[in-house]
Amino acid sequence: MTIEDPDGIPVAHGVTSWPLNGMQPGEPAEVKRITKVTVFDGWKDGTYSVVCTLTRDA
């Protein structure tokens, strides 16, 4: 997953990539993942809670 922080300040911009655990064989067909991600940028750093739902193809 990739997060961008377009904070509106043209001299500061943060981008980060973060690993996200894939689905394991014993998990249900739909699982929710929540993780905290820090985006580093030259002006300020930001921490985000990222929530996503993974679904298994049939």
C-alpha cells in the first residue's frame, strides 16, 4: 500500500510504502486489516490509521 500526504504546502510532501499482510489460508473470505503508518515529510510527519478490507476471489 502507498500513502501520500498532499498537505497543501508546496515545499513539503511525504510519501511512504508500507507492507500489508496478505490473507492466510485459514482466514475467512473477507478480513479487515488495521495498521498505523507514519508518513515522513520535510515539514511535518504524520501518523495515519489505515483500515482496509481484503476479500478472497472465488
